[in-house]
Amino acid sequence: WNAPACVMYTSGTTGPSKGVLVSQHYFLTGAQAVVRAGGWGTDDVLYGAVPLFHGSGLLGLVLPSIGSVCTILLDGPSSTVLLLGDQVVIGS
């Protein structure tokens, strides 16, 4: 639960970027909070305009779709997914 999930890097806005060890708990509770705040359900389709490796893409798109809470629609090239045509749908 509190085991490390990954290292994310800060933006470096106020100094050099720093690696931050992020727990599994952070990702799970963060994704749940985003889903609750948005009121998303299985009938919702979200458009993703942020990189999936960014915190917003991960917590707001990837994790909710993996949990089958909603479907995400990605438009444009992404280094983290294989595109089939112009768009890819990930999720339920």
C-alpha cells in the first residue's frame, strides 16, 4: 500500500528538477479523488490533451480508465500508446 510505485520528477519551476518517490497509495487515492470530483462514471468519455506521463494525465486519465470507471479518448501522437489511425480509445 505504501510501497513505492515510481519516481516522478518535479517541473523545476523554482530550481532544478527533483525526483520524488511516489507511493501506490498516492496514485490510488489521487485517482479516486479525481473521479469523485468529476462525478465520472462508466458512461463518460474523457478527452485527453495532456501527456500520459504527466501527473495530470496519469491521475486524471490513465488510472480512471484502468479502473474501468470511464473511457478516455486520446488525439494526436503519444509516446506512451500505440496509435491506430488518428485516435485511440482506452478504457471500458
